[in-house]
Amino acid sequence: DSSSVNTTSDSAGSYRLEIAADVKEVVGTEKDWGTFNVYSQNRDAGFSAPGQSTDYESKQVGFYTNTPISERWKLKTKYDSNKRIGLLETNALEANAEFSLNNNWRLDFGLRTDDRKDTSTSVPITQTQGRRTDIAAEVFFDPKDKWSAYSYAQLTTSASDSRDENDRIGVGGNYLFNAKTSINGELSGGDAGAGGALGIDYKLNESNRVYLSHRVDNERDISGVLAQRGNSTLGFSSRYSDNMSVYGEERYAFGEQPSGITHAYGVDYTAANSWLFGGSVELGELENNISSAKTERQALTFTAQYAGKGFDYRGALETRNDKTATNTNDFFLLKNDIKLQVNRDWRLLGKYYFSDNKNSLGEFYEGDFSELVIGYAYRPVDNDRLNILLKYTNLENRPTVNQLAQASSSNNALQKSQVVALDVNYDLTKRWTLGTKIATRIGEVALDRSNPVYFSNNANLFIVRADWHVVRYWDLLLEARSLSVEQAQDSRTGALFAMYRHFGENIKLGGGYNFTDFSDDLTDLDFDSQGFFINIVGKL
């Protein structure tokens, strides 16, 4: 489905939100509760940055947990949902249990189920769709010497529609030659073909190391065709001082994917006054393995972070230049996030994102985006039963022409929106919390990029919720929702159910099901929110 692929090298934006924590540190106890990681990432078609690129617009969410059950048992869970808009949607859930027989031997057992669904208007005949469930077992041996080894076997228990079985066996391990040199590798074979990996790490001294890795995989690409692809990386890292470290990598991609060599370099610097600065550069030339079209790429990124008493800041600036035989594309991105504690009870939140795309083919192929968010939160220290958040959002979005071509996503319309939202929660008792959210949007949208004519798209959202604290760490949430779009004279109502697990006083993680097709974010113009979700909630 070519409408979802960036074929003219238009630049695009991306955002990623990731939260990771050691629960023991969050809760403030000696007991090991494990760790968790939650992430959400959106990337536009054609987005590329040092270490990642995509030809498709994608929305990705997921989580990872690592929880000790007892002295010998450990449970790991992982979930990932990746929606390539107008193309392939994948969902994968897996659980792994580790059992330590003794200090040297460990047994791992795993269960994984994943689903593939192609939502494009014309599904390729080679596309693989359906659900598959695999079970696996692994034996790991570590003699506490210079080497360790493992062996695993995987078996497909069920496969629907056109899904193939994925039975596989493999062996791997690592070996420490001396205090400076180590090597690791893996060989495997199965229904999907052979695979392998080899890596070498050499420690020059206490501050410097070099490494080399080579990996070949057999996996299905976006069209469902089994493809062999690989990556080789030669890199170094060096810590010049307690404050500064640098790295550099030469990356070679080959096989049935855009191939070529890219050069990536970066530096991290920690200042004495709580500032952390970083920078990276990526240079290279990629060649399309089908059309042989070449793209010369230059990308530069700067980052800054500050964590001080009562004030937090994160910022990034990225520029990228892509040149092909037919056009030149320049991309600029600016990101700023701040959090300011005004006093014990009040906190100020702010965010400003801006991106701009310039294309030598003309304004028709260009795009820009800006988002300003200002929030004011009230949480009295002496009586924290009441929590209030007032937030204002100003969003303007003029996507690139390729993004507009994806008719399956209403979010690709030209949009100008101002949203005011009030969120209030009140603890009636230790077990019951009632809340409400009221939001209104004053906005305009246009569907024709060549001759944009904006029309009003005002909307109002109303939510009431009840939160029941069932037991010590668990909550149940039930919401009733209503959305009305004025100009369309459309009104929708429904419910949402969720379950959450507390991690300390300020964080809870959970998931649930949204019975409505709309989001509580009024800048989201899609009606595709129905279904299961994961969510993390934090108190300021």
C-alpha cells in the first residue's frame, strides 16, 4: 500500500515517552519488588534519527516487568503493540519464568502469543496474518568461571490463518579470554531458517573499549515475505573524565532492507551544576534494495537535561538533511519539557514542541507542527485528598503530503486546535475516589492540502469516574464518557474499565478496556481508541 510509505523522502517527526523504575527505590523499602518499564512512541512516515528509521507511520506502546517471586523464582512479562497506520498491526504478549536450580544452573520457561493483522486497502498475497502461540524452554549454565553457555528449544502450539510454525533450536554463550577481551555468539535453526550472531568486546583500559558485532536474522518484513537481513557494527566508547564520555560507531546494514554504511558519533557531558548535555551525529548513504535509489543522510542531535530542587528540564534539538537524485529535504525539531514547583501545593508544567520540514520540490511537499502545553496542578501537602489539574493545549499540525495520503488516519488532516481541560479527583474515603474531567476544544480542520479551507471542529468531553481501592496495592477504575462534536452534531457515550497496581505513593501501572472509540485527548481526531490499553498514572 504505497499510500502509507514515504517515497519522496519527506521528513517527519517523532516522540517517545518512556518511564523505567526500580520499584524498591520508588516505594522506599528494603524488599526487592523488581523493575518495570513502560513506553509509548509515535513515528511519522520517513522518520529517521541516529539508530532508528521507518518508512511507515507507526504508533507503538508496551511494557516490561521483572518481578522476583521467591529466592529461586523470577517472573518476567512483556507486551508490545505496534500499529503501522494503514498497514500491518502487530500485538505480542509474553511471559517468562526463571528457576535457579543452584548457583550454576538455571531453567527458563516461556509462553508467547502474537497477532498480525493487515489493515491496508490492498493486502499483498504474500502477507502473513493470524495468531500464533509458542512455548519455549532454555537451560543456562554458568560455572562462575570465564565462560557461560545456554541452549534453547521453541515449539509452536497453535497457528491460525496463514501463520507459519516457528519451531527452533539454538545454542549460544560467551567467553572471557582475559580481563580485557570477551566474545559472545549464537547459532540457531528452524522453520524460519538459520540465524546467527557474533560479538567481540575489548577493554583497552578502565576508560576505553572497542566492540564489533555481526548479526544475521531471518524474519518477515512488512509485506509478510520471509527476508534475510543483517547488521554489522564497529564501535568504541571512551570516558575522558568523570563528567564526559564519547562514542562512535560504524554501522553496516545488508540483506533485504535499505543497505549501506552510516557513521554515528556522540558525546555526553555532566556539568557540576546538575546539567547533563549530549550530542550525536549520523552520516551515511543508504541504498534501496529494490529500486537502488540512494539517499545521502546527515543528522545532528543535541540534548540537555537539568534536575534540581523544584525545577526539572529536558530539551532536544535535531536537524537532518536527506539528499536523493530528485530532491533535498531538510528537517528541524525542537523539544522542551519543564516542571516547576511553585510552592508546596502548586506545580507548573510546560511543554513546547516544534518541527519544520523543507523540501526542494516545493511547499506542497512540506509540513510543520507545533504544540504548546501549559498546566497548573494543585495538590495540598497538608490534605492531599483533593487533586486538580488545569491544562491548556495549543496545537497546529500541517502534515507532509505523504502523511495526508493515508486516508485511514484522521489525525493527518490539517489541524488548528485549542483545548482547555480540567481534571479533578477527590478521595471520599481510604477506599473510594471520585473524579471528573471536563474538556472543550475550539478547533479548525482542513482536508484539502492544495487549497486548504478550514471549517470549525469544536467538541466537548465529559467524564465521571470511580476508583475503588480493593486491597493494599490494587485499584479498580470505572469511567462513564461522553463526547459531542458540535458541527457534526455527533454525540457518543460509553464506558471504560481498568485495573491498576500501585508502586509506591506516586505511581500506578495497569491496563483495561475502552468500550468507546474516542480518546480523552481532544487533539486526537481519530476514532480508533476502542480496545485494550495499558496506562501509567503518576502524581506530581
